[in-house]
Amino acid sequence: HLFYVLMNSGEERDALLRFLKARDILAVFHYLPLHLAPMGRQFGYDETDCPVTDDISRRLVRLPFYYDLSAAEQTRVIENVHAFFRKSAG
């Protein structure tokens, strides 16, 4: 039900989000690691308990992915993600 892209850094994640937003594509970052959620805190977890999870969570981009996403919209998202990486590599 979700489609994520794992970026190399938080800065690259933010750049991709800005790039897509400028093209009217809503991609978001909203993943809160479970150990930092209220229930995780109730179980006694703290910010330093899961460094790999924290690192990955800062680099995730959630792409549009929902039931009525048309084939044309899917293609547009894919083309723009590819354009971002071509631009970044150039």
C-alpha cells in the first residue's frame, strides 16, 4: 500500500521532495520510527536505541501510490523521479 524510495541522504531526500513539488507531484516524508512513537516511548525506547532505523527513516520518500492513480500519472511520477536522478548525476 506504500511505495518508498530510499535516498542517499536526508539532503537528497529533501531535494527530491522539492523537485517533485515544483512539478505538482505530491511525495511526502512522514515515517516516524516505531521506537520514537508514543507507544515506543511507553515501552522505554529512546532516540539512540535504533540508529539504523533512524538513519533510514530520514532518507525515505513516499511516492504517490493509491487506487485511482492512472497509468498516465504513474508514468509522470516515474519520469520525474528519473529526471531528478539524471539532473543530480549531471
